Amino acid sequence: MGKAWWLLFLAVSLGGWNAGIVWFTQIAIYPLWPLVGPHEFHDYHLAWWHDMWPSFGPVIAMFVCSIVLLYMRPHGIPVWVLWTGLLLQITVHILTALFWAPLQAELAMTSGGISFAKYHILISTHWLRVGFFFAYAILMTWSLQNFTVRHWEV
């Protein structure tokens, strides 16, 4: 198996990892936020934000893999699949930077604890972000399966 296959395998692995992290955040982390007291929420949210930084590494690596895959396209993978994967990531990163990240930052800006209005917007819209990550993971997994089958048939 060549470098292109291993790069695709890495993209699949990172896609699954990142989809799991964003899904876990949606179902296990965010629901805990309203349980934090109003006087403690700002410090809790700040600590959570700082602890989240290491999770950006796999997201950045996945993005880099997607770009490199366009130049090292595995045999049998249509170029549109790789462009779709990259566009899914670009879209989710733009939406995160312009919508979800500012929304999360604003959650803790009130002195009375969490802003429940903003929290409900986050909870109801963040599923879209989860969907983008899962769509990428599914697309790359399908690509790996497609490439692997074609690779062994050749």
C-alpha cells in the first residue's frame, strides 16, 4: 500500500475521531453547562475552552490531509469526492468561526451565568456541525472502501 492509501487511511481515522469528539461534545458536554452555577459558569467555561485546545490538532491534521489528498489522489478515488470532503471542512470551519465560536464565547459573558437564550441556539444548531463532521467521516470511509476494493482487484 502506497503513501496515498496511508494518507486516505489517516483521513478516515481523523474523520472518525473528530466526528466522535464533536458528537460527544453535543450529547455529553453541552447538556452539563446549565447545571453549573451562575457564579461558577464563567470560570468553568474558560477552563473548558482552554482544555479544548488540544482537540484542534486532529481537526487541523484532517484539514491538511484533505488538501494533500488532492495532490496525492489515491487510485480509483474520483477527484469530486476529495473536493467534497474539503468543501465540507471549509464550510464547517467558516460556520464555526462566524457563528458557533462567537456564540459559545457569548454564553459566558453575562455576570449571571450562562445565557440560556444563546445556549438553546447553540444546542439546536450545533447538530448541523455534528452533521458536517459525520458527513466527512462517512465520505472518507466510503472512499477508503472504494479504493481498497479497486486496489486489490487490480
